[in-house]
Amino acid sequence: MNKILKYAIGLLFAIVIISAVFSGGFLAGHFTQVPALDNLPFLPSGISGNSPAGQAGTPANLQATFAPFWETWNLIHNQYVDQPVDETKLMRGALSGMLASLGDQHTSYMDPTQFTAVSTQLSGVYDGIGAWVDARGDYLTIVSPMPHSPAEKAGLKAGDKIFKVDGVDMTGTPTDLVLQKVLGKAGTAVTLTILRAGQDPMDIKITREHITVPSVESKMLDNNIAYIRLNTFGDKSTDDMIAAIKDLMAKNPKGLILDLRNNGGGLLTTAVGVSSQFIKQGLIVSEKYGDGRVNSQDAIPGGIATDIPMVVLVNEGSASASEILAGALQDYGRAKLVGVTTYGKGSVQIFTPLQGDAGGVHLTVAKWFTPKNRTIEKAGLTPDVIVKMTQADFDAGRDPQLDAAIKALLDMLK
């Protein structure tokens, strides 16, 4: 794996359900260079069960703080009933607990499988049901189904909680184990019992598929309106967006609808690059760090769709990088937002690989703000035109949100 990780903008430690790995779905942070061993604050020596308290490598000013840790470590090795213990699992548990103690839902430890998967998620190729999920609660929860995926076709919705897998109650089962039960090869089926607000538990059978999700889809609608759906902010999404815009602009559209529904985010650089195609100049997003530093990201000159009238579709699955783009367009009055309130992910994380392929750390390091200095953390963006989409709409193949976006755009053109 590349040890230099990229700067991403993350919704949360969401996880894409794929065949053999799970990955960070809504990215928002930096990937950082792994530090050299001799640059670490300390590297405890002799951490086996036969060692002394393990304090030998701990700096003097931290020995009192770490004494309970090493005391517990030795108690486990010397007195725990089932020996030998798995030291790797112990250390990973300690890392997970340390990061969890910060009380930040976007900060976590990733084991090697999870961390490796982070680097592949933006490739857009998966074997599974195709859904971003939140693994931090009591139940594995759907954040958003991937467009055109088996999850979307089966009717999974944001907020659905996986109560049972193939009839087995998952209550009290660690969500990472639930993930393993949901994962599977293309062509195999899984039945998920879903808890959905206001409804009785329901069974949804899904056949896993090999999924290749294009980052950008585009077409012309009636009334000479261009339509672009952006599914993720990946490595190639800015180039894909530019190509789609050029193709549509050649048809001389009167207006453009940009669909960001169920787009959970991606790379920050892509968020700025895509935003720059629609905003001529000015601030796109600013990041404010704990030490007071502010990093401002301005529009890149040369955007190719900076004047065409626009409407942006958003929903509860629009998060992170999607909110950066939509927030900037809304702040500048460049486009109206249509749909429902977005997810509300306003922080920035770093993904840092640990020594020896031991996984990595997903750590919140900053908060981001829109050009008008708004924070959307836990609040989301409120659309200019609020339109809900019900289960009945979905079942009937209706899209009242798109209909409202078209109406809003036609009204603007008048």
C-alpha cells in the first residue's frame, strides 16, 4: 500500500460493504506519511508477558500515567485463564479504546484490513450489496445506498438498521462482526431484517453483485436541461466532471441540475476541483485547526460552467465533500438547493498508517467552514426548496425531488 495517504474530506468512519474488505466511505481528511521509528515519542521495549511492567521504554514523565496500562498488561499475561493471549488483539483493543475515549465519532483505529480498504474505496469497484454504513452504533446502520446498487434496488434507505442477518438476531453483536456476515461474493444472497423508523421490522433479500460505480453520470432532460449526477469525489471525478460538462455544454443547455443525493463525499482536493467548475473565484472552504491555524481553499481559475443557471439536489445521504460543494454554491447564490437537509459532516480527518502494517488511525484534526463561515456539523445544509421523497415514491418509481428541481430551474429561467 502507498504509505503516503491522500487528503480527504470524511463524513464519518463509514464503511462500504464489499466482498472481502470494508472501507472508509465518507472521507474528509489528510493521509499522512508514516513517521520513522526513531521519531516516535517513545517505543516501549519488552512488551511480552514475561517482561517487567513494560515501563523500561516509557519516558520518566509518563511512567506514572502508563503504570496502570503495563500493570494490566502483565496481569492479563500472568493470570488470565485462557493462555496464551493474542498480544496483537490486545494492542489493537488498547488503540481502539484510547481513540474512543476522545468522544469523537469520526476518530477511530482501523485494523490492517480496514485501513487497506480505505485506499481502494474511491476506485468505485466493489463486490457486495453496495451501501455505505455506519458501524459505530448498537446496530450496523445504512448511511446511504450506492446509486444503482443491489442495496438501492432492494429499497434500503438511509437510517435503516440491520437487525438480523439471514434470520439471526444481531442485537449485542459487535458491528464489525455483523459486517463480516453481510459481506459476500457476487451472486450470493443475503436477507437483512431492517429496523426503519415508524415501521415494523422488514426482511429485505439482496443478491450481492460486482459493482462498478461511475463517479459521474450525465444526460439531457426535457426542456433543454442538462443533468449530472456525481456519485463520489474520487481521484478521477474532477476530470470526469469536466468531460461531462463539456459534452453537455456542446448541446447548449438552458440550465443544469447537479445531483448530489446519496453522495457521501471523498477527496477534499476533488471537492475544490469540482466546485471550481461552477464558481469563478473566491473561497470554497476553510479548515480551522486546534492550534488556531486556518487553511483556506480558493476556487481554481478556469471553470467551464460558471455562468449557467443551476439547481443542486441534496438529501440526508449528501455528506462531507458534497456539503462543501453544495454549501459554497448556496453561499454565493450560485445555485438553489432542492431536497432535504444534508447529513451534517463538518470536520476534517487524517488517515495515518501505523508502523509495520499495523493498520492506521483516523483522527479528527480540523473543522471546515463554508465561504460565509458556516459550520454544518450535526446540522447539515437546509435546502432552499424542501421536498421529501417517501417510500411510496420510491416503490412507484417517482422522483418528486427531481421534479421540484426541474420546476425551480424553469422558474429561474423565466
